[in-house]
Amino acid sequence: MAVSTCTRTPAELGSTVVQQAPALLAQLALLTLLTVTTGLGLAGWAVGVAYLLGLLVLLTQGAWRIRVYRLGPADQVTLARAALIGTVTALVADRLGGHPQLALIIPIAAVALALDALDGHVARRTGTVSALGARFDMEADAFLILVLSVLVATNVGPWVLAIGLMRYAFVAAARLWPWLRAPLRPSWARKAVAALQGIALTAAAAGLAPTVLAGIAVVALSWSFGRDVWWLYRNRAA
């Protein structure tokens, strides 16, 4: 087995971290503004700061792993969306801690969902499509869905958590069964179902037929994952 002798220089470390600084500082500014205007509590701050540190470590580690030390313009859009997702996460944690912040969660989550279509467009227009950007975008989507499912579950029931946990269960299963890690065929249906999750959960959190919308979302997502797992199983030999 070959052993990599690649070392990461302090300059590369600094470059990767500094490029994330504007988005991280923006989220801190949002948390501060929320503290002044709405009284964001300790739970919100604790979760918000933990999210920031996790984002910094995981994105830097991911960039190093594939030796990418400069984030592209689309990655910066995803970083801005990640800052909004961190703010939503802090607000949901604060709500669970007893502070009713629902009026602020919905519009911020809606902006984060709207930006999801922008980063891919920017990547294609600027010719900066990358594996790191695609993975970053996917992880941001998955975490926002998880947070929104936690929020909706407080009113509808714990079964809604299946929406947010399904993707992480798939990743965990892939560690046991390597055939689940094979590339999937492109699918517009998969993309449509993924987009539906955020829209349905945000509308459900706003009180628009929450049980119906959450039910539609979990059924659609179960169908999508089930179809992909069956396809991977049938093609596992290849």
C-alpha cells in the first residue's frame, strides 16, 4: 500500500480557513443580532457556535483530503447558505429550549432553500464544478432537512425524524455493505424528491397542513431511497 508523503503547509491551512471566515463571521453577526432583537438564549448560542466549529473543521478536512485549497465562487454561495443553516439550527435549539422563535426560522430557512439552486448555477457558469462543491452542497442540504425535521417533529410526532435521518442511515449502512457506495445513475426524480423535502418541511413548520405535508415528504423520500437501494443491489456485481 502506498503511503502519501504530502504535507500541508501553514499557508495552505491559512488559505482554507481564511476563505471560510466571511461566512463564519456573518453567522456570528446574525446570532448577535438575534440576541439583541429577540433574546436568543444560551442553548441557541451553544448550538450555533458548535455548528460553526464543526463546519470549519469538516470543510477544511474535506478540502485537504482532495487537495483543494481554494474555494470557488459556488462554494462561497454554499458557505453563505451554510451560515443561514447554522442560524436556523441555533433558532431551533433555542425554540426547543423554550424560546418561541418560529417567526424567524421560517424566512431564514426559505432563503437557505432558495440559495440551493444558485450555487449549482454559479458552478456551471464559472466552470468550477468540483467534487468538493457537490459534496458540500449535499451535506448542507441534508443537515438543513435534519434540523427542519426536528422542528416539525415537536408538533407532528417523532416519526417525522425519519425524513432527516434517512440519508444518514443510508451512509451508515454503506459502511457495512460496500455495494451501497457505488455511483448512482442520474435521476431527475431523485432531485425532485430531495427538493420537496425542504419545501414540505418548511411549510409544515409554518403550520400549513403539517401532518399531510410531512407524510407526503416521508413517503416520497422512502420511495426514492428504496428505488436507489434496489437498483444498487441489483447492480452490485458490476
